[in-house]
Amino acid sequence: MKKRFTLSLCLLLCMSLLFVACSSNNNSSSNSSSTNSTSTGGNAAAEAKEKVAIEVWLTPQWKGVVSADEEGADYDSFFKYAAEKFVKQYDKYDATVNVEIVAGDQRDQLLNVKLTGGTPPDIFFESVFAMGDYVHRGAIVPLTDIVDDAAKADIESTYWDAVTFGKEIYFYPFQNNPGTFVYNADMFKAAGLDQYIGDASEIKTWTLDEFQVVLDGLKNNLPKDQYPNASPMGLFAVNNQGDTWNLSYLRMFGNPFFDADGNIVLNDENGIKGAEWMKMLYDNGYTNPGAESVSSNDVNALFANQQVAISFTNPILYSNTLASMESGNTAKFDARIGNIPSASGDPLSFTYITGAALFDTRDEKRMEVAKDFVKFFSTDEELVLSSQNGIPVRSSVVEKVKDTNPLFTAYNENSKYIFNFTGNVPGYSQLREVLYPELQAMYLGQKTPAEAVASYQEKGNAVIQQNKANSVIYQ
């Protein structure tokens, strides 16, 4: 009996231990299986999240994320950083953003090859005026649906007007590069024009009458021994470079240049007055000689060498001018900024807006990711601060950096005077080739200002009409 009891007890104990061990193993197996399931489930979720790769192209804009003195700063630094930040928070797809820099003079050739092959980049970050023709070709899709009221309130309406073709927004404004005059304040002082000099952090505005006083003073009172052979103002017409300033002069007396249908309407009394003003400057010795054979680069060099007192500039050129003085490459003088005057008293201002465009790749998922990325880097509070590498389009950014960049405030206040120099018309790149031959003929006396204006309008509208026939905006 004792032996049977002991044997039964041992058997029961063994069974209990075996049960516990099995339970422990099962629990362990269950826990292990649960952990692997979570890990596998996470991986499965990652694997289930579809991989989508997009391609971003840009021409060289600025180096570094915010500053060129960052370690390893290059032209793609901002977009690589923005892509990394975007991917970390993006939950729609397992996204990859590839960034490629293309040379500005190769942009159109490379794009046309890609478009012909049906493989355009997803995003192109570039100056809007250089990309407008791709909108008319139907290669770029609207971004209207990612622009909210907050963005519209933060960015001046004139910027939105410049990126709107028809009724749709096709570019997301990021920064801009406004065109103005630059003037030699030392030459103004030498000619007794102290009262017409603005502050160093001001874009000086003159009326048209005041500007004529300035030109007369520079022509008649500038000391010849101090500034031999110097001219009051620079003028150029050898090619299409810098033509936006010439387009501004033609608008000085109130001509709108384009009508609501995108046709040139320069040939009226006010448009002819603008051309007559340019011819008057040339004929009366207010400008450098030989404007018909002088380039904008030539005039820029004349200004640097103090051979003209008033020239053209934009923030990049202006910074380069100051840097050249600082490095000792050119003699130092007091260079300040002024507005192009008009008969109305309000200044004339134009700008080159830079931002992102989205190409139609015919791949809905890629286009979705690309659109999300454009909105991300164009609105993210940290990333938009990089727009200070140019002139910010956002008032909020100007407010944040105004203490270190006081001219930003002046540019921002000037934005309400901006006119859309391209009119967003089709064939604008071809249209640029029409103007300067007419100006050359006018300066050489081969055509009167009225004849030059009429000829430009006729030839220019022929270019526009030809391109309207193939424009998705006008069809």
C-alpha cells in the first residue's frame, strides 16, 4: 500500500511538473510568438505600406539649408534635409525623395528629353517665368488644392497672381528676387542731390519729376575731374538679358501692356510715351552711349566702375556688388537701392518668384506624394526660413528675420506694387526675342518710338497667338 501510494504520489508530482513546464513553455512560446507578431506585424505594416519614390529637380539656387557657411553646404542641402524631415513624419506611403541639381542652361533640353520619353521629374523648383511655357503645354498640374487660407494671408496677393494661370495656381511661391534700381549715393552727393538719397535700409521712391531732377543734376553737376566720362543712368538693348527693366520703362506712363485675354496692348498713347522717354534719355546724354550694342552685364560693370550713377539690380546682384567691394575687387562706394518711378507716383516693381511646380507623371501615387512634399516644405515653419536666402514671400518670415535683414521689410512693403511682367502668356520665352531688335532700331533712329512700339505689338501678338493655339490654358 505504502509503495503504491508513494508511486502514485511521485507519478502525480511528475505530471504536475510536466504540466507546469508545458504551461511555461506554452506561455513562453505564446509571448515569443506575440513579440514576433508585433515585430513582424510592424514589418508587415512597413512592407504593406507601398514604396513610392519621387524625383526633385532644381537649378542652383542657394547653398546649405539656411546658410552657405554650413559644413558641406551645397545646392541640394535644403531639399535633402526637407526630404529627410518629410519622410520621418509621412504615413501614407513608404516614401523616398531623390534630389538632382541641373544646370540652368541645360534645364529645357533635359526637360524636353524627359517629357518626350514620358519620364519627367515629379517636382521642379525654379523661377516661375522660366517654367511658364510648361504650364501652357499641359506638362504641369495645378496646386490650387494644397493652398489654404493661411498661406494666402501670409503671402501677398501679387505673388499669387504671378503663379496663377487661368483660374489655377501652378507654382507654390517660396522666395522672390525683386528688380529695382541701384544708385551711387556718393555720386548723388557730389552732384548736390543729397535730398534724393534714401536710407541704407530703404528702397527710395522718387516721383517721375523728382527722377528727372536727379538725372539733370547728375548730368550737369557731377564733377568731371572726380567722375570723368560718367553717365547718369545705364541703358542696354543688345539682347534679351535684363529686359524686365526695359519692360518697366514702357509701363511708366500707365500702359497695362497685356489685356485680359493675354494680348499685347502697348501701342497706345501711354505705351508710346514710355518708348519716347527711353529715346529722350538716350538722345539727350542721360545714359551711356551705344545702348543698342551694350548688354546688361556691360552696364553692371559700368556701375561697379562708377561710370554710371544709376543702374539695375536685384538682391542677388546687389549682394554681389557689396561683396565685390568688401573683397577689394572693386573700389568702395555707397550703393543704395531705389524704385523705378512712374507717372502715377507709385513705383513700378517686378520680381522673379521661385517655387515648386508639379509635373504630370501620369502616376497618381507619385503625384500624391509629390504634392504632399511640395506643401510640406512650402509651409513647414522651420523650412520656410530658408527663403531668407533670397527675399521671403511670407510676411511671417520677414517678421522673424527683419532685425538681421532690414531690407526684407522694405521689399515686403514694396510687394504691393509688383506687376506681372510675363502676363503668364504662352510663348513668353519667344516673346523676349522680339523686343530688343525694336529698341535697337529706335536708338539707332531707324524707327520712331511709335513705329517701334507698333512693330513690337504686331510681332509679339503673332508669337502669342501661335502659342495660344497649343495652350491648355486658352483651349
